[in-house]
Amino acid sequence: SGVEKGKTWFEVDAAAETLGMTTAKHWITGTRLNLERALKIGDELGGHIVAGHADGIAVIVKRDDLPDMARFELRTTRELARFVAAKGSVTLDGVSLTVNMVDDVVFSVLIIPHTLHVTTLGGWREGGEVNIEVDLMARYAARLAEMK
């Protein structure tokens, strides 16, 4: 990594699977990404557990700009939708969020102004694709249920 004109940059390799199942296939030089440092052993856990492994793509169906926040409706695949639950968590483009509503394969999230300002979510538009990571605990619970 290095610094150029006050900007931090880095380079990554993306495997074929990543390119096939995420929005990485659309990235170009200058694409903005949400990055967060990994949790270290001993750190306080004050939010959702995020592994940083995108499971697929969700499509932005609708954006409602409200007086003090934005509401997004997103559609994902049936395979991933089974892991999305109201009041549960979902990670979209690397940002861990609480799910507001679920209706079959469509779900919604509410985004506060701070998150809209400091992440790429403020630039989301209807029809856009975002990376989705489903709740890790939901995935484990589903696997345990399958094993019975």
C-alpha cells in the first residue's frame, strides 16, 4: 500500500468466485469501498458479528429519503433470503445493519444520516447492486437444523 496526494490506496487480487458472486466485477480504479478493521481478541463486541465474506448480491429495489434517514428496500436470492429476518442483522457492502422488514425475498433497512455520510450507502440508487453477507448465526442455525 502507499499514499498519493493524501489518499490511501491498496491493491487486491480477486478470485474467480469473488468476481462471479459479488459486485467486484464492476470495480474500477477509484471505486469507493467500505472497509473496517478486524476485531482483535480482547476487543469489546458492541455490534453484529461480520465475517467479511460476501455471500452474493442484493439489488436495491427502492430508496425513500426520509427527513432524518433513508429507507432502502432490497431483493436478494431465495437461497440467501432464508437467512434474513426482521430485527436480525445483514451486512451490505461491508456495513452491518439491522433488518427492518422482510417480505419473501425483499427486505428493508433504515440508514441514519451519519452512516449515509461516512459510508458509500449515501450513493446507493434504485437498480444498483450491493454485496450481501447474511447473519452468521442464522447460517449456523440453519445448518444445525439441516443436520437433525
